[in-house]
Amino acid sequence: MDVWVQQAIQAINADFNRSADTHLIKLDLPAFKDIHIYLKDESTHPTGSLKHRLARSLFLYGLCNGWIKQGTTVIESSSGSTAVSEAYFARLLQLPFIAVIPKTTSKEKIDHIEFYGGRCHLVDAKDIYSESHRLAKELNGHYMDQFTYAERATDWRGNNNIAQSIFTQMAAEPFPIPSWVVMSAGTGGTTATIGRYIRYGCFPTQLCLADPENSVFLEHYQTGDPDLTLTSSSRIEGIGRPRVEPSFIPSVIDHGMRVEDVDALATIRVLETLINRKCGGSTGTNLYATLSLAADMAAQGEAGSIVTLICDSGERYLDTYYNDEWLAAHGLDLSDSISKVEDLIRLGRWP
């Protein structure tokens, strides 16, 4: 093996050994007495999001496949969070990094990418793939292509993946085997990892896909049509895609749910009153679907646990999801949805 590649793999593994696992937070929701809801807090990774796990896996995958060598320019198409995490690992390995990201990406994410030494190449959302390929060819670099390789770069059988972490942390809870795990999809890598792990462990847990507006994942899950496309992109950064991505594996999903943007963003406002922290829109999408499942379980007299994810911090979205002017410009009035979510939590059922 090339000496530099060996040193790079050792550096990533050493960085992993310096990192602690992320917390599993139990929400205190008295109205759901027999249904326990947990949030796996992925915002505490060094780069602040769930995508830290993916970026580590993609770099190791690229190194072990011989695609990344000393001096290789790494290029990634991203809505922001994966690029932040990949910029971190590129800096760790002293590699040039270019993030090809939509022009609508939040300023906070751009600042984070540049903080880690990455360069941002802003394009229309529909052009992130073609521009990444072009740059990789022009610079003789490596296009990481998370949307293709996310589902295969992570060891879904275990090896400290997120699913194994969830089930290990649930072991001492009253309902240690979750009835549901709820997850939204960006690349589809995390849903693939969780869904495969559930089946590998022969757990009775079901996986629910929470999909935002302007995304084809839910319809693809329902119809199996691989050629679905949309002309507009999701407003919830990091999740939802206008095309079916290669890493999205619908066969590991048991149920799908559409979550309107207004409900997702209302839910993070309500969540802030419960945990005293701001979270991103993908977390709101996850939690709204979780609360919907909890209401269904309660209505049927079922007991059990549901686990979902805090994908990243809301501090990245102060200029968007937490900005009333931005919401108004996008025609999003959260007041009715906030009341609806508050009533659901207070009553343990839909109002």
C-alpha cells in the first residue's frame, strides 16, 4: 500500500478514536405516556451534523479503492452539510477540496466550508452533478459523489455505524427495541444503513421515510419509478431530492410520509421550547413524522418507542428557517402549524 494512503487512513482512524459517540435524548412528553420518543443528536459531531459519519466513510472508501492519493483534489456535490464535513477531512489529510453547492445554500454552511479550507463553487441546484464531473475531469481530481456511494461506503452490519449506536444506546430503556426509526433522506445512505441493520439483526423495528416537499423519494418508494424528476428543489436543506439518487434504496423502507415544509419548520420552533436548542429543518421533518406515528400508536392503544434524528443545529439556519422575513418571502406562515404541533404534544392525539 502507498505510504501516504496508509498514513491518511491512520489519521482518519485516529480522529475517530478521539471522538465520542453522540447522545440519545429522551423527550419528556407526558401525554404520550406509553410511547417513548428519542432523538439521536448528530449535531454534536466535530463538524456539527450527521454527515460527519458519511464524510469519514466516503474518504476511507476513496482511499481504500485507490481513488484518493496524495495531492488529489476532492470535489463534492452537496447541499452543504456533507461538504462541511468533507472539508474537515480534506484539511486533516492536507488535500484541496471544492464544494459544488446550490446558490441557495445558507451563508453559515458556506462559512463553515471555507473555515476548513474548502472552496465553494456555487451553481444552480440542477447543475451540481455536471459541474462536479467537469471539475474532476478538468483538475484530474476525484469526484466523491455521495449520491452514488453513500449507501455502500458505510458498513451497515455494524462497525460503529449509526444504527448499531442507536440500538446499543436503547438497550436499558423500557422499550429497548424501537417500534419505529424515522429518517428523512438526502442521499439515502442513512436510511439504507438503518434499514439493512434492522433486517440483519432480525429486529421487528419498522423504518419510516419522512420526505419533504419537492422531493421524489416518497413517490419513488410508492411506485418504484426510477425516472421521476422535479423542476424545483427541496427547501429543507440536506434532505429531499428532485431526482431518484442511486444511493436511495426503497426496499429497506416500511412506510413513507410526506411532511409539508410549514409543519417541519413549525416543529423545530416547538422543539426549541422542549430542549432549549435550535435544530435544522430536517430535524423538524423527522420529528413531525415521529409525532404523527406516536399519535397513531396512541390511538390504537399501542406502547413502544420511536427513535429519530437531530441531523444538525439550527444555528446554521438563522438567516432562513429562523428568520421571519425569509419565511414571509417564501409564503410560510407557521402560526397554525405551531398551534397544531403544540396541541398534539399536549393532548397525545391530533386536536
